[in-house]
Amino acid sequence: MASAPCRNPRLARVATLGVLATGLALLGGSGAVGHGGAAIAAQTAAPGAASGLGKATTPSTAEQLALVDHLVERGAVFYGAWWCPHCFFQKNLFGTEAGERLPYVECARDEAGRNRCLAAEVKAYPTWVLDGEKKEGMLTIEELKIWSGFNGVKP
């Protein structure tokens, strides 16, 4: 079952401090970042991150890599925001290499990304879109395999 997504109904520009405060509040409450939250906050808030999200911390398996290739081939899209902890955790389910290859659209960093997310009518992060169907919230690897029709790693 999908986790509760991060909400951003307007996808409007938000001052960096306001966004960081929102992200930190989601991670651990009012200013006090919970266990492990400081590392996640630092990773997800890094303005220079190429993909917009923090880096995964474990290597990808062959199955994770094959699933990402399958999702890309099927035309799936993962919409998220750099400040969203659910998006960070979603990416981390795929490990380092596969996480970098996800079909990810950053909704909160620049005008082009915001426009793509508005056009896709994204109202929460993460949002996955496949074959015109939208799923909001973090999905497990198993849920993504079933939803996308993934048949496993090819020999």
C-alpha cells in the first residue's frame, strides 16, 4: 500500500527557507530533526544535486536495475520534489545506480519542472504515472513490479 504523499496543491514557487522548514517538519517535527533526519534533510536539501534528490546509500541489485529499465521502456514517470522525504525514500528503494536512472521529474526546482508537473496535474509527491494512470504516494518495489507488469530479470 502506498504511503501518504507530501502535498503541494499549488506547485507554486516557495522561498527556500519555507520549503526547508516544511521538509524538516515532515522529517522530525518542529525544528528538531528525528533519528537520521539530519542526514536526509542535508541530502534532500542540497541545491546542487543533479537529480534533485539525495543520493541513495546502497548499491542497486540486478532486479532493481531491470525494473528501472522496464519502467523507462513502459514510459512511467516519477514526479517529485527535492524537499520531499517520501521522494527521497522512494528513490532509495532502487539503490544507487538504479536510483540515478529513474524516470524522474523534479517539480520544485525550476519553471520547466513546475510546468511539466502542472501539465500532468500532479497534486502530491511522489506521484507515479503509467499508461495514463496516476498513483500518489511512495510505492514499494513489489507494487511497482505488479503495476507495471514487470516479469523479473531476464537471463
